[in-house]
Amino acid sequence: MATINIQNLSGAKVGTLELADEVFGAVNEDLLWEAVKHYRAGQHAGTHATKNRWRVSGSGKKLWKQKGTGRARIGSIRSPLWRHGGTVHGPQPRSYEYAFPRKKLLGALRSALAAKFADGKLIVVNAFDVKEPKTKLFREALDNLKVASTALLVEEAKNGNRNLELSSRNLDGVELVRRNEVHPYHLLRYDCAIFTQPAIEKLQASLKNSISKRQRRTSEGAGEGEPKKAARSPRRRTRHEKAAEVA
């Protein structure tokens, strides 16, 4: 079982935390791709719209009679064949969201956490103890944690840290989310992920409990080798086979 250091905002080590192999183990890149695709589809506004012949401006009067003029027949100036006419089969406002299985989403979240830990970009702090809402002081705290690029801050859902919100919202490339709002897309988008100790412990426990019994048996039996198959009992002879032997 792997361990990770717990630091304070000054960068000093204050303890260690054990990480479950079921959560911080293998990385499924295909599952991560599916989760990111689903998240970005939900962010699609879908407000595109075109005007068909019934919505474009113009008269509906027939321009000339049907026969006898030598010209092509026409019924309305709003016809799609004419300039400034309607659009045929154009895009209309719609939602791009689609259903995504919860088990696959939790599996992608486990893979994203495992990838961050494997890259050394996962940081755990005991608490975001921000004394006053000052962006400069919080930037110094991130420098103490050796965060030079973008960062994702994950706080416990029940903790309403107003000073943390005010201190981090003006920093470019820094986003604050609650534990129950974190998504694999967030973990992959930002370079570093900073969790508080209560947030990472509860998230790890919930992700560990979401693993199916089959996956748990597979992970436990990976180091012990494949279990031996039980010996099959001999098949009982049917009535027809017994009659054939007697004859």
C-alpha cells in the first residue's frame, strides 16, 4: 500500500496518509477519454439555430403565375432555392448531453487520481488554514507547496471556507471545487491537484466502496495467481444410455 506525505501551507511535513491500491492502482486511459468526452458534451451550449422557409422574412405571395411566362415555377420568395431564402435541414437548438453510467464515472475518477499520484502531481495538506482573504499570501502558500503551474483545490463539501474562496478566485489557473463536485476532467485539466486530508480520505473511502466484488476479487487474486478450478463430479448417465448398454 502506497503512502503520501501530508503537508501544511508552509510546505512542512506533518504526517503521512496510506493510499488504497484499489483506488490508486491501474490507469484506464480509454475510460478517462469517455469521461472527458461526456463532460465536454454537457458543457456544449447547443444554441445554434438556422431559419427555415417559415421563419425567414419575406412575403408568401406567388410571384407570377404557374404557366405561360417561360420562367421556372416559383411559389414563394422564401424558397430555399433563392438567395435570402430558408435553410433546409439546418441545425436547431438541442442538448448534447447523454447518459453516462455511474460505475464508469467512478472508475474514471479512480484512474484520474492514480494518474496524478503516479506523476507526482498529487498534494495533500492538513487544511486550507487561510487567516485572511489575501491573494498574495495564498500565492506564497502555493509557492511553498512548489506549485508553479495550474492547480485544482479540493475542499471538503461541508467546510465553508470563505477566506479560501476570496484568496484563490483571482489567481489565474487555480480553481476551487468541493469534494462531491470533483470530476476526472478537473484532475486532467490542471497540472497539480491539492486535496485536504478530510477530502481525500472521504473520497478514497467512497471510491473504494464503489468497487464491485468481482473487481475486488481480481485485484486481491492478482498476486496470488489464478485459483485452481474445482474438480467436476462425474456426469450421471441418462436412461437412454443405460438402456443402450443393456441391449
